Amino acid sequence: MTEEVIIAAEISLIEADPLFGDVIKKQHITPSEPSDDYFASLVRSIIGQQVSVAAARAIAQRFLEQTNMDAAKVITLTDDQIKSVGLSRQKASYIRDLAQHFVDDPEIYDHLETLSDDDVIAELTAVKGIGTWTAQMFLMFSLNRIDIFAPDDTGLQRAMMQLYKWDTLPPKKVLVVIAEKWQPYRTIACMHLWHSLDNAPA
């Protein structure tokens, strides 16, 4: 995601949704490169499920120190080691299962960058513990896809409530419809929304 893409996206977003103007002018989105460490990216996304950003970062750091994000080492972790990292039993089982996929075939997901967004989501969600939100985070932060919206993300929900001054959160389908006007830059819109809360995903 280059500076040029971000600038073009911000111009488009302001035109499509003037309320974004004040938000965008107050903050800056940093250009990023795609990540080729798919295992580490997916692990971090699983860790980040249904926990605060701060908690996810702390757990991910301990997990990194324990395993160096090495799939072969992950599958050897004892229950006590898992507990010391702060992972729930359920998330530990998901990560071990994911690690086994990478141990069995280290190149299992090397083709994902060639797939459409929907096909990436379909392939990843076939793995235990990887839901649509996790796949969407992977698309945004690992593959650098610029037109992804994650309506189930609680941070985005809170940021949209703040932006539009809603008293209650509307149904998910309403969020999706609103986000359609941000196309083809929904990822950049999401990043601005997260940053408006200073709460970008780990």
C-alpha cells in the first residue's frame, strides 16, 4: 500500500463521505508492504479474536518469544507453556491445528496472493478457528488488499458509531451498505476508523 494509493483513497473517501474529511485531516496512514510470513500473520489474527488490541499485542509478543513463530516449534508446546503465553485452550487448539497445516506443507498458502478476495476467505475459513474476520484481517494486513470491510470488527463498529453519532449500533447489513460508498478503498477507510480510536488491530 503506497503513499500514492493512500492519497488517492483519501481524496475519494472525502468526496464519497464528507464526514470522513475531519477524521482524515487529523491523522496519517502509514504505507505498508505485504507480509510473506503467512503463518505469523494468521497466528496474530487468531490471537486477536475477541480480545482488546492491547491484550492481543501482549499475548502475541509472549507467543513470539516462546516460539519465534516457528510452526514446528508450536506443535511441541506443552499445555503449561500455552497457559504461560495467555492463550485460551480453544485458541491454542486452533493455532496448533494451523501449525500442523504448515508443518505438513510449508507452501500450503503460497498461492493466496493470486486469488480473489472471496476465494482467499473461502480457503482460509476452511481451517478450524479461522473465521471471516480473521480472513479479512489477513487480506488487509498480509496481502495489502485495499477494498476490504470487516463489519464484525468491534473497533470499526465503535468508530462508525462515533463518526455518525449513533446512539445504538445498526444491524450489520446497514454497516455494509454504508461502507459500499467507500469502494474501492474500504481498507483505507477502516484504517482511518481504527486510528480515530487509536486502536488499529495488532
